[in-house]
Amino acid sequence: MKHKPMPILLSILLILAVLGSTLLFSLPPVFANPVCGATITTNTTLTANIGPCSGNGLTIGANGVTLNCAGHTITGAAGNTNEGITLKGQTKVTVENCKVTGFYVGIDLYFSSTSNTLTGNTANKNAYYGFSLSGSFSSNNILTKNTANGNTLIGFSLSFSSSNTLSGNTANSNALAGFYLTGSCSENRFTGNTANNDKNFGFALYGGSSNTLTRNTANHNVDGFFFSDSSSNSLTGNTANKNDRGFHLYGSSSNTLTDNTASYNDADGFLLEASSSSNTLTKNTANSNYWGYYDYTVSTSVGVPHWDTANSYGTTKAKLSTTGDTGTGNGFALAGGNADIATATSPF
């Protein structure tokens, strides 16, 4: 029995169905110049600058879309109290190559915005934050190679947000902090970021746990790395030079500091105070600070540094010399003229 040829109309419909499915998942970007306050619902590449805007700049209104500003700038008008680019509960969105300035917040992810990617963006000179992740646990977002300089408050702000990855970002010359975490932030990863010349903190963490900071740099701040009421965080291979204090733990316990360097700080290389306990410091280096390591947690009087037996300094202990300017072993290294460190009482 011979098969009858498929009707031509049915063949055409099948071909169209296949093509339609392909087009659905590979729509080309729209090259456009949306106006202030526009909502983006499809892949969009800007062709010109936007603003000055008196309200919001752009709002992402759909999941899975890409906004590529192609180096163009979205500008807020004087006194703007809104956001430059907003994601409210979106997922799998990409925002790239955008410059945002003059808003309350440059780029804002909130209300459980998850699994989004921000890359190659600049958010400078905004009234509060350059980048903000906040509200009902925005998580699993990736921020890479972004810049937030000269914002009135914070470069990168995370609040009640967890499991985000920030790598290769720069936050310089912000008024409060380069990177600032508050509100039970946990399991965030910071790798290879830079926070220099921020007026207070390079990296500040309030009430967070199980965050990982690796190979970050914080120079010329008040505190390079500041942890308050934070526990079980890991700091490895970070550098804090020429601050007032390099690494400062306040009421923070069970943190691990390994292979970090604190040099040429005006006060302390490493400062632990306010009942900071059960922290582990291993293979760290403190060079040419006023105090290499200063622990207030068991001080009998203010101004007298002590080695606190509640904290561990590595399996091989660093031996203090009589002059206080060298350290041996692979525990906590003290070298390069740390003033008065020999007056510390040591349990070793």
C-alpha cells in the first residue's frame, strides 16, 4: 500500500510552526531610544542617552530580557528621588553596559529579584546607592565588573539578600562604604573587588553570617574590612593597606581570617573588640602598622593590647621577638616595625 503524499497545506503549517518556535526563543534585540519612565519588556539596546529624568529612568517589566545600554547614560534630574534602572521581582534579566547617574539609587533590585546578571555597568554620583539589592531576599544574582564611585552613601548595598556573587567590581570614594551588607545577609561571595578611598568602610558587614570574601582590596578607608555582630564568615587573601584599621571585628565571633595582609595602617592591622571570640587567624601578615594585632576583648585597661586566648592564631604559633617587629612560623605573622607590639601579653 502506497503512502499518500502529505497535503501541501499541512506541510506548510508544520514548517511555520517550527520557524515560529525558533523565532520565539531567539528574538533579536530592539534598537530603541525609550523615554524616561519606560518599561522594558523585550530585549533592548539603547541608541542614545536618556534624561534628565524627573522620575524613574527605566523599569524592567518582564523576566528573561536583556537591557544593553551600549555605553549610553541614563541621567536623573536635580533632586531626583527615584531609581535609574529598576527590577522588581524579576528573574533571569541581564543589564549590561549602562551608565546611571543622578538618581536616588542607580540600579535597584528588590522584592525577591533573583538569578539576574549585572555586568559592565557604572553607577556613579547617585544620592544614596550605586547598586542596591534589597527587600524580601533578592538572591542568586551575579554582579561583575561594575563600577560605583562617588555615591553620597554606598557603592554596593545588600540588605536581606543572600547567595549573590560579586566579582571584579569597583567602589571608590563613596561617603559611607564601598560594599555594605545589613539585615541577615548570608552566603554571599565577594571575589576580586576593590573599595578604595571610601570615607568610612571599604567592606562593612552588619549581622551577617557565612559570607565569603576572597582576594578583595580595601585601601585608604577608615576601616578596610569591618564586621559587627557577624559570625562564621571567611576572609581569605584580602588586602587592607593605608587605612586607619585594616581588619576590624566588633562583637563578631567564629570568623576565619587566612592569608590576609594589613600594612601601613595608621592604627591597627587587625583589631578585635567587644567580645569577639572563637575567631581563627592563620597565616595573616601585619606590616608597618601602629599595632599589628590589637585585641580589646580581654584587656584589663584601655590601651593595653592582649593576645586573647579565646581566639586562635593558627596551628603553628607566631613567636614575638623582644623588639616586637618580627614574627616566625606560619601562624599570625608580625613584621616590619609594628610599634609597641612587644608590650602585648602572649599565651604562647
